[in-house]
Amino acid sequence: MTDHFEAVCVVGAGAIGGWVGAGLARAGCTLSMLARGATLAALQRDGLKLQSGPADALRTQTHPVRASASAHALGPQDLVVVAVKAPAMRAVALQLAPLLGPRTVVLTAMNGVPWWFLQGFGGPLQNRQLTTVDPAGEIASAIDAHRIVGSVVHASCSVSAPGLVCHGFGNKLILGEPSGVRSTRVLALAALLERAGFEVPLSDRIQSDIWFKLWGNMTMNPVSAITGATSSQVLDDDLVRHFCTRVMGEAKEIGARMGIAIDQEPQDRHAVTRKLGSFKTSMLQDVEAGKAVELDALVGAVRELGELVQLPTPYTDALLGLARLHARVRGLY
């Protein structure tokens, strides 16, 4: 694997992909983006635009980008950043081959449990395939395990218009090899991302960081999607908050059995969520926009991991069943 990243392609030209791509372009990388539709047209016409700063003093930076709907047209890259939502991952993986040279690194910047979660994990679950997120193993077959570096994004970004990304708050990209090794390439990638302006903690167990972020998202997202409620409305209802707490308790025990313990209680995470103000979760926004929801990566995979560690998960089962039926009725799952 390379430790020099000059040619970079972002797959998923949305909010997070655009934010990361803009930073890499700022750091001097030759940026390509795999895109389609209105986003492709905007990138080809105007470049990639990133807005940041306070609302009364927004700054817009424009970065040149080579954008195409064809991976063949873009060719092999040193680094491929995958920043798509989980429901799109299978289709994306099957398009990636032309971007992957012998030494290409694939950095995932996605929510929820990724298909590679148990690769390099160690213990009895080592290299087990998660059928909820990669049912036929097609993603794993398309992207060799040795290419992958994982990340966890802690930033708020949105798409204001095709090709125009607005960065709100947060600037952290936690980085780690699935095996936890501090390899030459992960150190080089961290240095590049720091030059790009990101805060880049290195993790010795990136799965722990993924699990901790998931721990809050796996309840607030689907509950809000089902009910249409904001985060504050969910937490203000005693019965719903208690239900979320029980789901989180199951996930905490699953993590403990896998060796990725969480040292907080659900009430601690509720308090953190309250400090963010009242907001619509990304899954609720997807429902309102008629987009497919990320249930498998956020909830289904947790249930599957519970089965693998032999822990009954009645509350997680109930949440998944209700959210899945809600989405199916609307054609979003």
C-alpha cells in the first residue's frame, strides 16, 4: 500500500464527501469525484464549493475537481474515499474496480457498522461476514480487505445545492487500521488529513470508535424517522426515552462481549444529545426526502452482532421491526 497520496477520488459527492474532498484539494491533492445527475453537472461546470464560517460571515472556497459518472474515465487512484450511505454501498462497490490500482488505499467515511467491521478484529468473530450489510459478500469481494482504512466522522455538514457543501461545526476524523496497527500508510494518511485542516486522532481500535458513535445514532435516528419527532421531542417523552435507554443497554452489552466496551451510561449520551439542541436526525430527513434509510448499518447489524455473541436483544428487535416496516410501507427499504 502506498504512503504517498497524490491522486484522490471521493466516491459520494454529498455533504461529508464534499467536505473531505475540499480539504484534500486544499492540501494539494489532485481531486476526482465520482458523481451523477445534477451534482455531476454542477461539479463539472463550477468545481467543488465549500461554505464555512458563521452565518453572518460565510466564506465560500472553490476547488477544481475532475468529476465523472464513470470510474473508467477517472482511472487508478492513490486514495479512494468512500462517503456514501450504506444502502448505496453494494452498487458503489461494484463500480470501483477501475479506481483501484495495486497500491490504492480505500478510506471509508460512513455511518453505522461497515461491512469490514470484523476484519482484523481478532477473537472468535475474526473476519466473520455481516450479512445484514453485505448479504452475498459482494462488497468484500469487490474491495480487498488489505486496502481498507476506517474512519469516524465528527462533523456537521449539509448540501446547500448540487456541488455546494456547507460545513457547520466539528472538524474531527478519527482514523485507524481495522487491525489497530499504526502502519506507515495510516500515519501518512493522518499527516495528509492534518495538512488538509482536519483534527485526526489515530485509533488503536477503530471499531470501538465506530461502535461508540453508533451507540447514540442507532436509537435517535430510527425513532425520529418513525415518529417525525425532533431529538428534543424524543428525549422529552419519558416512555420513548426509556425505550431508547433499553436499546442502548443491549448494544452496550454486545460491545462488552466483543471487547469494545463503552464506559458511559445511556443517560450520559442523552445529555450530550440534548446539548446539540433540537434537530431533525439524518434518517428523518431521508424519510422526508423519500430516500432509502440506513437501517441495516445502524440497527440490523447490531441485532446480528447480538446473535453472534449470543445475547437476546428484544428491544433492538422491536426497534428494527417497527422502523423497517415503517420504511417498507413508504418504499424506503
